[in-house]
Amino acid sequence: MKHHFAVLNSNEVTRDGTSFQLAELEKALWQTAVVGVPSNVGHDAHRPIGWMLAYGLYLQPNLVRTVGELHLPESLADSEKIVDAHDRAFHNRQHRMSEPYVAPLTELLREYASEECRYLYCEAFSCIETDLVKRVFPKLTENLDDDGLVYLTDLLKEFTYLGQGVFAHKRRKLTVFAHPYFRRSLSRFNNFHFLFLDELMSYVGNRHIRLRLRLDWDMVGYAPSFQKQLEYEFWRGPKFDDEISNITPGLTQYKSDAFERVYYGTAATEFVWKAGEETDGKPLTKPRLLHEFEMEEVKDSEVPGTESYGCRYMHAIYDKDAATFEHFDGAIRMYDLEQMVERADTPMDEFGRKSQYTKLFRIDDPLRLDEKRTGQGLALSNWKSLVTRYMQGNPQVYEYFGEEKPGGAHLLEEEPHSIREELVPSSMKAGQGVRLFASYHALREQTTGERVVTGRDVATGTDDIVRPALEYDVIEVRKALRALGTDLEIPSDVVFIYAEDGYWNIPTIYHGEQDPQAALSLTVQALNNLMQAAHNRGHDQVVSFTVAWAMNDKEARVSVLGHVADLAAWFKKAPGIPTQRKAFVKWLQQQEKYLNSLPVIEPEWPKLDCIAKSDGVLFISRHFVDRKWISAGSSTGLQLAIPEDQTDLIESLKKHELAVTTVWQAGEMTCSKTGMDYWLSPHSKNLEPGVSAIVKGSKLMALCWTDKPA
């Protein structure tokens, strides 16, 4: 299974004007962390593509983001696992959402539904059986048009529009729905293209527009169970104008590129725009100039559960003199395989009407229908908007109207823009503020000890053997804790390393046993003491630290990254980290407020995908010098030869923007004050002036790039 780092949500204002606040982002994270959620192509439940696992909230000045990983299959076995996981998630959600409503809906439909009915939770918990709506609400069938559409003025006498294609009866706790062909893949298992339906309903009450709609005659829902669905694809549409001259007359075909064909399941979209004249038969009457429009998708994929291809189709009539649409309708043209093959090879204006045709909606100018003259009807800009929303998931409509295609959400895998970004991706300087990462993970087996180092790095020695590793200065955290009368358990099966630069990764410290709050408070105090001391001594150092503890059925982790000057300021403002969830969320909100109060300096640096790891750690990565560039020197021990084609790197070295430093496997360390083994000495080089660790017998492991050489 391949893992891709991804940003899943944020507190920025979305294109529809909404914003998820930190508390809501945390709630969603808590519900989905560890277990994950299905990931589908274009929100289509019939097209599982992977599994999305959210694990953390990343806080920086003026922005909070939910981050996670998208797991994509790399083999048939992986794909089968994904499909099985999607099936389990669907059935679990159906059971969880439906359970409270089964009894009341069953009772309400006792006289109408048979034992053959089935149940589904979509926008509301619903019962499905052939013609069920007609038995429960027979009045709805009394004034249907010739295509089986209901007039919305009739429907709204007895029903209220709840939104997203759902209508609630005004006296009974029941709902009816728009036809399932308004849904993705024409399937009830998917959401409606509700942007179109909601905009269509916005014209209710407009006396210049008459609306008709096809209902789902087989599905009745329980109104109290209705919930609006959230989807964030970028299909909101631009603000269209009333320009018509740039619409090409005749047949226009837009073919999908390779990505669009796979992602949207559409091979091409065809448009026909033709002009004509119409008179009322009276010789002196001026002919009306009409433009007639037709559009149809040519689909690549079958309707789920069938062997047919459902292609969206639209037809409209525009009166150029009145500058209004007097008629507009949409339908599904259903083809079998043989018809679809023929249709794919034949232009729309030559193919004819060889399909099973289901009309879904109709918009008319009442004056045109009733009095044979044009009224105000539907404006061109509004028509363009309705077209793009009815065709949600088809970017070629935007192309036809001369607008920029909507961009899809993408994985956060940006290419570095400079040699600094590539080789020192975690670089920070004083004044940039801190970065904070809060994450939830599977609860580990009970860790013995009050305070234990659980996070580890890996290091590759000169023998090319990869070993678990810790940065040597973890001993400074133990010394700071011992000064407070407590201790830190550090694993012994690791290699201790140190780099001669201004960066320090303090490994994850887990707080267990009976009172993690007391243990965590002392750890925070010890870290505070270390940062204050480093800042007071003027160190140009960037530090990352991570603390962890059990929170209900999960392990919570908080990782903090910043320059010691900013960390020292943050510790003075930040209250102790609470271990109970309710208080912890409040604490996160306080951190957001604090970060938002800071001046914004390089807000997108360091790059999120470079530092936020799936284990909840903001990790300072070091990039090693290519070993092929290193050789033995005569006096210095090593010689570095950078290839001439590395011009950006050479220039950066000349400007002292980058430097080369060494990474060592720690040897014997002696306390300068006592002469004792530094690990046993009670003194600390970080907390006390005049104390140092005398190094002897360390082994050079590698050279690395840095912008903060020691």
C-alpha cells in the first residue's frame, strides 16, 4: 500500500463561505483517527480508490489544518483490502445512522410498505419499495405532466423544501426525494448533485419561471432523521455574465484527457448551438430570433448494477431579442452497450433519439406557454450557472463557456523551490513563531514507568547497517527532570548520535501509569527550563519536542517546533498541557489564539509535508551529502568535491547560505566539571554555565547540509 501525505481540511473560509473552527476540526479528527474513512473517486461510493487516515491538527499563525495520509493500493491484494474496508465502513455507518429511526419509520409506513421493502440511510433514513410514494401521497400524482414531472407549485402546497433534494411533508414526519438520476452515478448510494437542486429551488416564487421536477417515486424518508451532507469539491462555479457571442455555433466536442476520462468517467461532451426564426403565422409579425441549445455527455462507465450507460442531456431555447431563456430541461439518455459504442462514434446531431429517455426537470417562461409571447424568463448568466451545476463533475462545461476548469483537491507533495528548501527543509529562525502538531493514535500497550522515551530515529553507520538512534542530548532532558526530583527512562538498545549544527530533535516522551497529568506537568517544566536557558545564552538553535499520554481509548501526542527564542516566549504564555480531552480542546483553542497574535514571518515555512510525520512528530530532517562526493583528504581527513553542474548549490555555499557539518556516533563523554561519565554527572552543559561534555572516541557517520553550523 502506498501512503501519500495529504491536507484534509482547514479553518480557512471555503468557496461557499463556510469555515470549520478548531473545535469542529478536532471533533472530526477524534471520530476518524486510528480507524480512517473511505476515499472515493469524486465522492462516488461505487468507485473506491483508497483509505484516508487523518491523524493530526497542525497549528501555525492564522491557520489550522487537518493532516493525514491517503493509502492507495499497489497490487490486486491491496485493492481487495480497500474494497472490503469500504464495504465494512458502509454497513457500519448504515447500522449506526439508521438504528434510532427504524421503529418510528416502520410504524408510519405500516399500512403502505410490504415485507419486501428495504431500508437505506442517505440524506434521511428511508424505506424503498416500488411506487411507495404514490401509495403514501396519492395527491402528488393528480397533476403530473406528460413526462411524469410534478409541478413544484403543487408539491410545495403539502411539502417544505429541506434542501439537497429532500422535501418534508408539512403535517406528517415523512419526506420525499428528487429522482435518483440527480445523484452521482445515478445511484441512491451517493449524494445528490445538490448544488443544482438548491439553485433550482431558489427560483420558486419567481412568477416568470415555471418549475417541474421528477421525484423518486419509490423512496419515503423519516423527516426527523434528515441531515445535510457536506462535500467540498470545487464546483461552485464562477459568476457568469450575459455574453452569448463567445458561444460557438454548430457542433462542438470536447474530449477528455487521460486523467479526466478515468476520474470523471466521461469520454467526451458535445454541444450543439444553432440559430433559427419563429413566427406566429401572421405575415406582418416580426419573426423571433431563437437559439436552440443541446448538450450531452458521452460516458465511459456503466451505471452501477446495470449494463447500461446513463448520459446527462440538456435542451434549451433562448430568445435573443428578449435576452431570456423561455425553456430549459434536463434528462438522462440511457444506452445499452451496442448503442453506446455507436453513439461514441457518431456526432450528437447525427445520432438521433436512439435511447431510453428520462426527463428530470423542466423550466419554462409561463408567458411563452400560456400566451405565446416571451416574458422575463431565465437570464443567460443564471442559465449558465444551472448548466454547470447540473453537470457537476464535468469540467468540459466550464471549457465550453470559456471559464477556467475547477481544480480538484490534491495531495500535498510540492516540489522544493530553492536549494535551501531541498537541503534544509526544517530551517527556522527567531521570530517565526512556533508550530504545533496535535495528533491521535492507537493506544499502545500499557507502558511501564512514569515517563518513558518511546520515539526513535534511525541511523545508518559507515558499515551501512541501519540502527535505532536517539540524539545524544536527550540526556539533557533527563538532567532537567532530575533537577525537578523526577526521572526519564531512556532505552539502551539505541545508537546515540549528534550533529554539529543548531538543530535538536527531542524524542517522544510518553507519560503513563496512574497520573499522566502530574508527570506531564513536570516534563513541560523541564523543557521550559531548557528553552529558557538556551535563549538566555543566545543560542541560535531550533528544537522539536513531543509529549504523549493516554486519552480515553487513544494516545494523544503534542509536538512543538520552533527557535529557542520563540519557544521561550511560548512557554511563558502557554499554560500546562491538560491530559483530559475537554480541557485539551480548550488548550488548543488558546494556542490558536496565541499563534494568531504573532507577526507573520514566512507563514508557509517550514513546509508542512517536510516536518509533520504520521507518528505525530514535527521532525527536523537532516539531508546527507552524497557519499560519491566525499573522498579521503591528505590533511583534513575528508575532501568534498561537488559536481560542476550543481550551480545553485555551489552559489549557496559561496554566499554562506548553506554549509556542511558532521554527524557523529557518540563515543565517551566526560563532564568537564567532575570528570565523571557525563551520563552519570549531576551537572548539565545546557542548564549551567561553565559545564561542557568532553568528547572522546566518537565515530564520524556522515556529512550533512545545514544553515546553522555549530
